[in-house]
Amino acid sequence: MADDATATKPLIERNVARAVVLDEHERVLLLQVGEYGNPEFGTAWELPGGGIEAGETHTHALMRELREETGIVVTAEQIQAPTWRRDVIYDYRGSRRLQHEAISTVRLHGPAPEIQSLLRDAFEQSDLFDARWWTQQEILASREWFYPHSLPALLARFLSGETISEGLEVWDKAAWRANS
């Protein structure tokens, strides 16, 4: 049951495109994020992506989001159809967010490019702290927080071509810490 503070927050529901971006060495790009105004949240490493704007396709949203968040330019041909679907609810900047996420694989040609931040919006400039290319083994061995929280458990299955449909994830690091 939601507490009173959560119950009074406006709910924003949106469709989101995310990507497992792989370089030529099969390393995964993850972005370290947090909420600048909420230091209790800490940070997590998330898959790049974001909201699908009106009239935009999943593919075009990913192309735009990758360019804005990282400076990486990809073509539609590099983006595979989404085969990982999930819903997540979390608090962010004074609102409650319900996201319907579709995750695709994006394969880059060549080595991992340098990540650029020139096109990030104001929230991304303050809430996106770092970017790093991870091996699957590093993700599995890490004690860091990941978004999706299930990334270490599901990444290999997703990359092997399995279609994944997750239930609702309630993003609550405090609850996960208490149950760890």
C-alpha cells in the first residue's frame, strides 16, 4: 500500500525505449544516474533510453535518445526489434512515474566511442553522472545497483535471443537493501 507522500504525488505514465548498446567487444554501455535533488537515492547504472514522444516510433526514439544522452549516432538498421518488455514504477522529481519499457539491442560498428554530453537536457546534465562500458561478467560480479534491477539476471538470456516479459518492478532501493 502506498504511503501518504506517494499517494499525493502526480502520476506520469509513459512509453519508454531503452537499449542494450554493444560495442565490437560485446561490452554494454551503462549510464550512472541519480536524482541530484535526492541524495538518499544514491546512484544506479541504467540502460540508455527515454520517453517515446508523440508520433515517434520506438526506433526513432532510441536514435534520438542515444544521440542526446551519449552523442552516439546509430542508424535504424543497427536497432533490433524490442524483445524485452517491462513495467516499472518509481518516484522522480516530485512525481510518481509508471513506465512501459521496451528494450532493444543496438550493435555498434567498431570500438566503443567516447561518450559526449552536449545534447543532454537540464535534468540529464544534473542527474547523469558517468558512462561506462561493462562486460557481462563485470555486471554479474558487481555489487552496484542496476536499472533494470534485473539486468544482471536477465542480460545473458536477452542477448541470446530470448523474449522477456517482466512483471511490474517497483523501484525502491530502501526496500531491496532491507531484504538483502
